[in-house]
Amino acid sequence: MLRIVLFLVLIALAAAGAAWVADQPGDLVLTAGSFRISTTLPRFVFLLGLFAASVVLVWSILTMIWRMPGRLRRRRHDKRHARGRHAITHGLLAIGHGDPALARRHAEAARRHAPNDPLALLLHAQSAQLEGNRDEAQRVFRVMAEREDTRLLGLRGLFIEAQRADDAVGAVMIAEEAIKLSPSATWASHAVLGFRCARGDWSGALAILDSNLSAGLIDKQTYRRQRGVLLTARALELETMDRDVARESAMEAVKLAPTLVPAAVLAAKFESEAHQVRRAMKMVEAAWLANPHPDLAEAYAHVKLGDTAWHRLQRVETLAAKTPADKLGYVEGQLAIARAAIEASEFARAREVLAPYLKDPTQRVALLMAELERTEHGDGGRARAWTLRAVRARLDPAWTADGYVSDRWRPVSPVTGRLDAFQWQTPVASLPSDRGPTLESSAFEEAMLAAPPPKRVTAVPSEASVEPPEVAPVPAPAAQDNSPPPAKEAAKEVAKETAKEAPKEAPKEAPKETAEQVAKETGEVDEPAVTPAEPANPAPPPAESSPPAATPVFRTRADLSKPTSAPIQTVIPIVRAPDDPGIDDEGPSDEFTEQIGTPKAHAKAQAGGWRGFWSRWGA
């Protein structure tokens, strides 16, 4: 609106000026020597305007002709620049969707049209990386590192290529150079920090951490946590070498990160040694409420030196009671109670605590049950069965970082070099799945766990309860035995073993009858004979037993030619006794015997001893 008003005002002024000039009377005379021009004032003003316009037109034409070459050069440059930008844009898009051929064509076009453009160099390097041409990528990144405007970008590219080539030393040197140029480079600071942590240079790592805080790369809370992690790592390393520095580091770490488990455990240990029991207990309790861990329970149990196992059990129960039942870490307190109860010989308490977890036990639960069976009853069979179940059980929480499971806490992830990466959590491989178990429980395991625990009873010789017969391991088939014993000798050996195992009060005729029975059934399954003495308390039958076969299953070499009266069963279940460690199906191999053979079997085989020595020398 203002412009319209101004335009109208100008038009009005021009019209008023023209009317004033037209109203002026008289003539205008211009004399120059003998040259004399006479005209009116309006005509003179009109001619003057035409002259000015013609001068301006001529000046514009001359200026345009003079500037034409420069304009042509700029236009050509702008066109090349536009083509280069177009190639760079589409080349980066091609790299984004993973087309190496198209990216290479656009990189060549960008290098041809815009050779000095930093983005053209970047496109060239990234297209070479996409094609797998690392040498070309490194060459371009070196060129970028020599330029002022792309030096940091070139160092970043060289750092990535060094990591791909597993050149850790070269990568760290490049990162340190980048930190000198720009302390705020996050990738460089993280790389140098991870390298110094991996090398154990905790003082240098703390200096890098302070630099990151000054540059604004991390906030105050993250700084406190990471500094506590580094101080804990230094305290763990110096625990046996410089206890004073280790103690100071641990105490500062607990102040900065009170929920860090290894820091709380180590600080509680130092406070316990200094007889500061209450302070040690408070440290452990603060960490336990945030993250229940078995190391914290162990440190809490032994916080007071010289306590009995019963006092340790009471203390662990107090710590476990601080965790509510609906929290994920509740099971850690129960397992800690079970461990302390076993050490205190409170076996009933241990079974009561472990009972809710026996339906789907983890490895630690199964191992605790194995230890409980072995300690309370001395039952090696049930302990072995629980150990087998531990192999197939779900994994317990462990220190995990980036898919790496460690048996102890570490300050840095060995996979990515990330600080404070380890967390106490269940590994991914042990998470529950809707699929069935890959390894099913064996019949032996189920039988051992279902059978009642044996009772230790000192019986009177006259009323001694005979133990149930143990099922001996079935030997290998005679067809695979190179030296089978004769039938009579086998019967005698079985009779001798039976006589040794039978009680002293058993009648003397039992071994003879057993020997005669075995002699008649030569080649049948070798089972230890049972004395005719009747037990006072007959034991229940085993959970699984092999069905009686009408014909012998395994026979000696002498009986291979005898016809069988009935076909052999397809599936023959074999159950070992609880205390039977089992035998290997294949005996121990002797490399030397296999090489030289035996004189009878191989007449031309190499002889052993001094004859073999002389034969190797050509004697």
C-alpha cells in the first residue's frame, strides 16, 4: 500500500514539473562561436532527456561487451559446480542404499566436475569403502588429512580403516592426533579412553575423562559413574601391591557410585579389615538394594571376621529380607541363604529355601542341590544326577556386555571398548523360549532324583539289612573283544566277586550255587549274583530296570556260532548303579602299540625294544 501511494506521489510530481516547464514563456538560445541554436524550454528538456538515455544505453552496451568473457567463465563454472553437486548428492544417496556401481559413477563425475570439493573427496572415499577397496579409501583419506578444512574428517576415516585392519596401535595414534586438533571429538576421546583402560593406564583414562567433562561431552552424573568405575578398576589392580592407594580409590569410588557392586564389595572388605563393621554393612546394603549380587551377600556374610557359620547365616538372612519377593533380585537372596545354610549344616533350611526353584532350576540351584546331597547324605549318585541337570539347566545372571559373558566384572567391554558396559543380567542365550528343551533329562537322572536318599544305619550282624543288588555295568560285546576270557574262568571270577560282596553270615553254599548257575548260562549278561539271605527291610525296586531277556544279549566269542532261540530285543535299556562311575566303551589307545603292532598279528610289523632300535638303523 505504501509503495502504491509513493508511486502515485512521484507521478503527480512529474506531471506538475512537466506542466511547469510547458507554462514557461520565451526561448532558450545556445551560442558557440558562429554556431547558434534557439529553441523553447520544453523542447530543450525533451532533447536533454533523449541524450541522457542514449548515453546510458551506449554505456550499458560497452559494459556488457567488456564483461562478457567473465560472465561466460562464471556461467560455465556454475554449471560444472551444479553438475558436481548433483553427482555428489546422488552419489551419497547411492551409498545410502548400497549401490557401489552407481556410487562409483557419481564419484567419478563429482571428481571430474568438482575436484576440490570436500564432499567430492568424501564421496570418493566412501564409494571405495563400499566396494571394499581399502587402499584407495586410505589414499583419499590421507589427502583429506593433509587439507586444513578436511583434516579431522580424514583422520576419522583413517581411524575407521585402521580398526577394520585390526591395527589397534595405529588407530589409537590417529585418535590421539585428532584429540590434539579437537578435544571435543567424541570418537577420538572414546577410542583413547578405551585403549588406556585396556592397557591398564588408569591415570591416563581419568585424565581423558576430565577432558571429556571440560569439553561438555558427558554430563556430571555420567562423569561421576565413569570415574567410580575407573577408580574401582585401579583399586582392584592395586589391591595386592599398594593397599593404601587401593583403599583410597575404593572409598572414592563408593562415594561417586554407591551402587557399583565391585566397588562396594572392595570397600566393605577394607572397612571390615579396619574393624569398621557398621560402615561396611551400610555400603553393602546400599548396593544390594539397587542390584542384588552374590558377591555382596558373600561380603555381607564375612563382614565380621571370626564369626561362626551360624552367625553368617543369620546375617545373610537379614540382608535377603531387605529385598521384596516381587523384585527380580529376590532369588539372589534365597540362593545366598541356601549357601550359608549348607555351610552352617542347616540342611533343612537349605532345602526349604531351594524348594520353590526345583521345578525349573538354574545352574546354581542344581549345583547347590548337588552339594547339599553330597554334604548331608554323602549320596554321590544323587549329587551326580543334580550335576548332570546343572549342565542342561538355564544359565544364571552373569556379567554381560555386548553379548560377551565374563566370569568377573570388567571396567571396559572387550568387544566395543565401551566404559561401564558390563551389567549383571541373564545372558541372551538363556532367555526363556516357547520351544522345547534341546537336551532332555536322562532316565538315570530322573531315577536318581526320584529315589529316596539312602539312610546310614548301623545294623546288628544277626539282623543286618542286605543292600539291594547293584546293577553292574554291561561289558562291551564279545565280538569286539580281542581277548575274551573262557567260560569257566569267567564263571569262577564272578563267583569270587559274589563271595566277597556277600555278608559273612551268608551260607557258604551260595558261591558254589552261583558259580554253577553262571557256568550253565555261559555267555549271558554278566550280573553279580545275589546271596539267598533275605533282607530285613527289602529295598524298593529301582525306577527303571532292564526287562528279563529270554536269550542272552551279549555272548562270548565261543558262543557266536550257537543259534539263538528268540530274537534279540531292538531297544535294551541300561541303567547304571548310583555309585558306578561307568566304563569307557573304548579302552585307552596306545599310539606306540598301534604303530609297531604285535609280532603275532603282524609278522612284518616293526619290532619294539632293542630289536626295533636296530631295525630302524638298518641292522
